[in-house]
Amino acid sequence: MNLANIMRYWVKREPSRTTFFLPDREVSWAEMDERTSRLAQGLMSLGIESGDRVAVLMPNCIEFCETVLAALKCGGVIVPLNFRLAPREVREIMRRSGTKILVAEGHLFDALAVAPEADDPRTVVVRPSAEVELGLEDLIQVAEPTDPNVQVEPDHPAFICFTSGTTGLPKGAVLSHRNVMATATERMVCDAWNAEDIGFIPYAIAFTGGLVSMWMPLYVSGAQVVLEPTFDPDRALELIAARRITAFIAVASVWESMTASPLFAEADLSSLTCAATGGMYISDHLIRTLGEKGVHLAQQYGLTEGGGLNIILPPDQALTRIGYAGLPTPQCRARIQAEDGSECPRGEVGELLLQGPQLMERYWDDDQATAEAMAGGWLHTGDLAEMDEEGYIKIVDLKKDMLISGGINVYPAEIERVLAEIPDLSESTVIGVPDHKWGEVPAVIARTTRPYTREQLISYCREQLASYKVPKHVIFRADPLPRSMSGKVMKAELRLEYDSVWTATVQ
């Protein structure tokens, strides 16, 4: 098995067909095949052998995709790097993964801005901004266009995807060729993706959602990809209409910005057959606003360790099952587990556990974390969920985010759902903070385009929530909430940023 075999199939079947639409050009299967074969040969000339790690530090660009496919052709293992990380964090991930070669965008490589160390990987630079040892295009041009055709076992690592670190230090989830193929087939079965589809990726392809659960299924099914370097709501609306995009999956904030665009009212979104979101709560208003345009925005659920896709809500149920993540994908099993290890009765909240072929093989070089995450043969997601009588799953909150106020469980996500319905509240999140009387209480951190007061937000919540769930503190901020590359709010950063505020309240 090798995921590169997919390209070998499509280039034989439809060599001249476009596989990528870029802002300035189109790329065919034949062009992609030749350039990735040359690059694979170039990587092998630098010492890459089957199993060696190739780190990629780039924003969205065709060279990112070429590097991935070239590394797969020679049996390499891709380590996608979050380009928003600090230089120290990038170096630590490369060290932990044993990266042998780094392929980096010139300005991002320059931004590392530290003296090379003795054990640094060899670096290949895309669009170098200064004098560098080796450029990507130079490597491609001097190599032969011969496909090395390296084959590997199904459990051979394809990607080492480091988690966002929202709940602690990032861990490297090892996703094998088998895992990625399983995710792709789940997408093709549940969302009916095929070679006639056109997918849109304007967000970072370097994180699991973009790489494994969006691009790889499009690639496997032979579909076309509209790849943009960044997201702009106006341009997104124009591209969906102009390119007749059929598949677009993004976090709710992306969809919200599109509905807020002055172009939205007249935008033609009729080509969208798969419109979905995940990673955060979506408001009823957003679902209904898109529904009026004929777009059925459905929730989906996946995590890095689960290959990025585990639960899907059928689009025709987007309005009838608001708040639900959906049903486990065909090859995935789900269980809601109580604190004592027993299975929760239907309708009760517990931890979501998963089994299936798309689940990671292990954490890279971390046997203890692997044993804890996969205890009993199930992936312990750390997410709290409930399952109804028909088997549909609703994600309640992240287990580590739950707070206990006066001995009662409080789920920040439930409060965030209420806040999401407040007009002109651009962003909001809820965290637990210390309290003398109750132990912990919920606090809101929000950004707004309207001059709300603390009392107004608390009063609104009081009308919608039980008294023990009503936030006791509100902080308004001018800057956007810190988010991971997958769109999740970095609550740990916010706790640290406002630690002195909470400390003062209990002194």
C-alpha cells in the first residue's frame, strides 16, 4: 500500500485533467505526477529513505502538496508544521519527530531567526528570500522524472500530526496509510464524494482537518481542489459561484464571516452539495440563514487522533437535529462511558470513546500517552457527549473544560451556545475561574462590535440558563480570541493571560 498509488491511478486514467485550481494557474495530474517524481528523486538524493521524516513548513501553496506526494512516493513520513508556532516550538517538533529534511517557505524559514544547530535537518527552501544552500525548484529541475514506486505496509506512517496543544503539550499522532485511506473512504461513503466534485480549501492545509479529512479524500476520489493561500469571505463567495464548488467544510467563524459579507445576499451557492462545520458550536441563526439559501450546513466531528473524521450529521437533518454531531461513520464505533467505566444509558453525558480503522496507530515516541489514550482498545477522546435512542451523538463539551460549581457540573459549551445567539457578539468563550463560595464559576471572555455591558450579557444568560450556569464574570477584549490552526479557542492561553484578574477575585 502507498497513498501515492492514488496519483499513479489518476494520472493513467485522466492525465490532462486539472487536479488543482490555483489563483494564478491550473495543475494537471500529469504535471503533478512528473514534478513529484522529480522531487521524490531529489529527496532520495539527499538521503531520504522509507520511514524518514520530512517536515513541511509552508502556508497553502502547490509546493506543499507536491512535497507531501513526493515524500509519500519514496516512503517518507510527512510532519506538517503549524506555521503560526514560535521558532522554539517548531524546532521542538522537528527534534521530537526526528526530522531529516525540512522543506520550508523562504520567509517562514527566515523567521526561525536562530543560529543553526549541529543536529538541524537539511533544509530545502521554497521561494528563498536570501542566499540559501538549496532551493526546491533547483532540486526538482536537476532530478530525473522517474517514480521511485516505493511500496509500504498498511500500518506504515504517512503523517505525524501534532495536536494543537489546547490542553497541554502537543503530541504526535501517527496516521498510517491505512488510517488515511479509511478516512477518505468514510468521506466518500457518507458525503458521496467522487471525481466530479470540486473542493474548496482556503484555510491551512497543514492541520489535520485540512490535510487528512479534506484534501486527502478529495485526492483519493479524484476530485478537483480549489486551493487558496488565505481565506477572504468575499472571494470565497465569488469562487464558490465561479468554480461551481461542491464541497466546503470550515469552522463556524468562517461561515459566519461569509453570511456577514455584503455579497452574501446575491451570492450563488447552489453548487454546494456538502457544506459542513466542526470544531465549535454553530448557532441556530447561522444554520437557518444558510438554509434560506438552500445550503444545508451540517455538523461533523473528528479529532487528530481519530484521523479527522468520526461522526457525520446527514445534511438533510441539519435543521431537524441542530446541535448534533451526527452518527458514527460506517467503519467507526462510538461508546459513551461513565466515570466508573460502564457504558452510559442513552441520554446521559459521559466521555466519548471511539474505535475504527481511521484511528491513529499510536503517539510518536510516547508509549505511556498511547496506552492512556487507547486504554481498553478504545480511543478516549476527552470529549463529553451523549447519545440519543437512535444513536445520534451530541458533543457536550471538552472534558477538561468542564467546571464544577457548588458540586454541580457546568459545561462551558452550553453557555457558549447561548452567547452565540447574541447579535454583534463577534467572538466569545467561557472558562472556569476560582471562586471562594462555589469553588469555580463560569467567566465570559468576549469581543463585540456593539457596546454591550457586563450586566446585559449576564442578564441575557440569566433568561436562558439555570442560575448556577450564569457567568459571574465578563471580560471584553479588542483583540481576536487566540485560536489554534484548526479554529479552536486556546483557552489555556486565556487562563494564563487573565490569571491575575481571577486571582484578585479570590484574595
